[in-house]
Amino acid sequence: MPKILVHGHRGCRAVRPENTLPAFEHALKVGVDVLEVDLCVTADDVLVASHDPLINEVICQGSQTGVAIRSLTYAELQRYDCGSRRNPSFPHQVLVPGARIPTLDAILRLGAPTKVWFNIETKMRERPDLAPPPEVFARRVLEAVRKHGVASRTILQSFDYRSLRAMKKLDPSIRLSALDDRGQGDWVELARSAQAGIISPRHDFVTPEKVRAAHQAGLEVVAWTANRPEDWRRLLEAGVDAIISDDPEPLIAYLQQRGLR
């Protein structure tokens, strides 16, 4: 049977502070195939790993939470500690006091010597005013992955398909993934509208029929974000190609037991 790829969501946020270097380091240690990274951009145009466009007071502490990352320089952003507050959704998370929001450069540098892939998400749909224009965002990501020699191991994903179409124009060889959190559209049509070869739906949207139709259209299916064995089993039975998880280590063990790694 084909190998099911495992993406470490925000590194591995179930056990380390999300989108920090310790989270990505641990994800590499447990053997993920892909590091999933959210991107925002600072005032001085540095690509940094953050799911939220604003400093999230639940997981970060500093002089002023709730401020837009886009309004801060990278130096100012480094004043925030995002490793000392445990995400209440993940009680087993190991804190790393002093962990900062890292640059994409630092994450790529960490993974470049390995065989790991990078699934990089442009965060812009909800607050496009706090992100560069799609063409600029895509170009900066492309420059970064080329700089580190990992363009051939890069996926660009987004809910805002404009950045995917922009990347397609810049470098058609970069793999593209259309994210779906609404569950209403046809997957094949969504992927085509994004010019993507991957459809990435929320895991509870997945059905065998939808996966079959996607595969018949030449698409890969990457489900997010599944953390429970019962969800993994359902996704495997549906025939997905990869699973994004907050807790990749037990998922990897689960797949190994079934001869899928």
C-alpha cells in the first residue's frame, strides 16, 4: 500500500509551542515528512511563522498583545515570548520559555539538510490588509525557498487562492495546495480555480466518494487537522494521501502498525 505522508501542523503544537523552532525541531526528530508552517510578514518585510496576524495573547506574552505583526519590525517582534504560555487546548504541551516567533529563513535552514518537505501557508484571507499583495507574498516565499535550495520540496497552500495563482505564474514547478474550510464546493473545481494539484480539506469533510473523484482528476488529498485514532482510521479508509496533525508522533506510530510507513 502507498505510504501516507505526515505533516506536522505548526511543527507539532500538541507537544511544543506552535510555530516555534522547538516545535519544528521536535517534528523533525519524530520523523514527519512535511513541516507545515503558517506565514505572516513584519513591517520590514520579514517572513515569520505565525498562524495569527495579531500577537496572540493566549500563547504569547509581551508589552502589547493584540498588535498586528505587520505593524512591527522583526526586531520588535523578538521582544515577545511565545514559549512560556501553554495553549489550553493542549495540556501535554511542553513549554519552552523564551521561544520567539522564528523567521521562515530559520525554519528552512533547519530542514534543508534533511529530506523533509515544507508546506508553507500564506495567511491573508481574513486580514488581507495585514499581508503583502498576493504577488509580492508569493515572490518572497519563492525567493526564500530558492535561497535555501528547497524549492523542489516546497508546497504553497492557502485559503486565499490568489497567492497560489501568483506562484503558478512565478514558478510552475512549485506544488500548490488549495485549502478548504467551508466544505461546500466541489473539490475538483476548487483546485482548478486555484491552479493547484492538491486539495486540502478539513478532515471532517472527507468522504471516500470525494477522495475518489479527486484522484480521478489527478489531485492529491491532504486532510487537516486530525489528531485522534478514530479520525486517522476514517481518513485511511477514505484513501487520503496525507494527514496533517498537531501530534505527529502517535500518528506515525499508528501508520507504522498498519504498514503504511
